[in-house]
Amino acid sequence: YPFGLKFLVAPLTDIYFSASFGRKKSYVVPSQYFLCLLLIFFGLYVEDLIEKEDVWMITIFGILIKGCTAIQDIALDSWVVTLLHPNNYKWGSTCSFIANIFGNLIGFNFLIHFSNLDFCNRFIYDQPRSEPFITTSSFLMYYAVICILITLLVHFFRTEKSQLDDHNRMDLKTIYRTLFCGPCKNKNVMLFMFFVLTYLWSIAPSRVSIVYRLVRKGLKKERLSEFSLFTIPFTILYAITLPSFAVKLGSEMKLMILTVCGKFIESFYWFWVINSYEDETLLSSELVYYYIGGNLFENLFLCLKDIAFMTFTPRIADLKCTGTFITLMYAISNLGNISAMSFVYFMMAIVHPNTLIIGGWVFGIFYWSIMGKKMLELEDLDRSHFKITDSSQN
């Protein structure tokens, strides 16, 4: 999966680029143009491929499209270091958060509903028609045109500055040695990597349990997705307003610890909801309201966590290999999230969910009694204490 291999490609973005065009623009712009061409080409044939159930060709197109977005993602994540002032790194999380929300809305909810003929006849058309409002093919075409226009604006009107001498680059062997060996030589980086890999393990059981039990009660995942739509306006409001006062440069770990405390309270809430409605055979409207309310709190804490993490990581990134450093930290964070969720789903087949939730609380108390102070100590360190390159590396 391309996004899972981002950290292997990231070193290339730190050594192969056009200094005159821009260190990160060298990857953002070409990958966007190629992505647009793929979308247009895919749009021409997608209906036939779906009709013929040509899974292999659809998979190939999907991998190529994801590959382009993964390369662009690497460059954009590290472009924050020079695009924004350090005091404004927190707004990078806002841009990412809102972009993900609208991406899911347009690419999933909008496409699913407006390409459904029954939905269009019921809610859009005055008179029944034989064609939906939009097809998958036309959606890809329109989306490609919009992407091309945005890419042209970035190409010609967004210049890139650098904090480093772009002609002073590491060679291929050195940058990959830095990727695999550099973090192991810096205890601060290793501690931070261990933290982002493990901190979710104490709070994952409660969130997974509520979805698992609702689905077991007969609520379809599609319905859960529709319930989540009600929280989107609030989530956007969180992303726009919270960075202004939620975090200051040098206080990111305090916010992270506060967020985890909030997640603990949220886990108690989910535990109460799960067990209060354990014996119900049918879902009541009251339970649905509790689910939507819980999602409001979850998105609040998720937004705060992203603000803290996406402010701290660019602040400590090694400037000789920003793409490699930031992408590696984000990959470790994603791995921590996936591993925690996967472990909980696996264990649910062996032990009762309540046992997992209580076990998570016990683990969390033990974990934070050790890690809390260490994370606050990391917060006080500057960028020089997180270098993964040697001072002699060029």
C-alpha cells in the first residue's frame, strides 16, 4: 500500500530536486499533474472496467493514484517547515484536518449519494429520471479539471524558500543510512518514536468496542457513517478555532497529555454507553444521540491531538532531511494507531470487550506515570537535540 511505504520514498525527496524550482515543489507539482492525467484516463474507462468487473485494472489505477498522492503528501508535510513560521506550525494541522474532511465528503459521501439514481430521484429531481446526477466517470473528470487549476496556481504563483543550502545534499547511501540508523543514535528521537507508537494503546479498546457492538446489534456501517456527518460542522469549527489558543510553541506535550486525559474521560463515557444498552435488541434513537454526542467529543480530542503532534514534529525536524524525518514520524504514528486498533479487534475474539477496556485503563495509568514526565522534558528541547544526521554529513 503506497501510503504505508511513504517513509521509504521520503529520503529521495531530500536529495533529488530542482533547487531553482523548489525543494518540495519539485515533487508536489509533477505528482499533481500526473495524478490529474491518471484521473482523466481512468475516468474514460472506469464505467467499462466496473461493468466488466476488471478488478486487476482498477487495482492498478488505484495504486498509481495512491502513489501520486503519497509522494505529494511527503513533500507537503515537510514543506510546512519553510512555508510557515514556527509560531504558525499549528495551522498546518488545521489545513490537513479540514482537507481530510472535505476530501472524504467529496470523494465518498458526495459521490456515493449523487451517483445513486434512487437518491437523486427522491431528493434532487422533480421528475424521475433514468440517469443519476453524476456518474463516476464525470466525477473523476470534473475533479481532475479542478486539480489542474489548483496545481497551475501553485506552479506559477507559489514560490518556495529554503532554510538550507539546497546544493549541499547527502548522497543516496547516506540518506538511507540516516533513515534506518539515525534515529537509533538519538535517545530523544527514540523516546518520541516510542511515545507516538504506544500512547493510543490505553484508549483504543473503548472506541473500538462501541463500533463493534453497534454493528453486532444490527446497525450497518453505512448508517454509522451517516451519523458522523452531523459532527462535521463542529469538527471544522474545532480545526479553525482551536489552534489560536490551544497550543503555544514549546507547550505541545502539555496539550498532548491534556488530550489523553480527555480521551480517558471519553473512554469512561463509551463504557457507560456500551453497558447501559447492552441488553437492547433494537437500536433506540436515544442511543444514536449518545453515539453522535460521543463523536463530537472524540473529534474534539482528535483535533487537539493533531494540533499538538503536527506542531511539535516540524519544530524538532532535522533540517538536513525534513522530508525523511517528518514522514518517518507520521509513519510511526499511523503504525501506532493501526496496531492498537488491530490488536483490540483480535483480542475481542478471545476476551470480553469490558475486560479490554478496563485493561486499557490500568495500562494507561502505569504508562503515563512513567511517560508523562519524560514527554514534558522533551518539550523543553530545541531542534538541535533531535538531529538524526551527523554534523559531518553533506
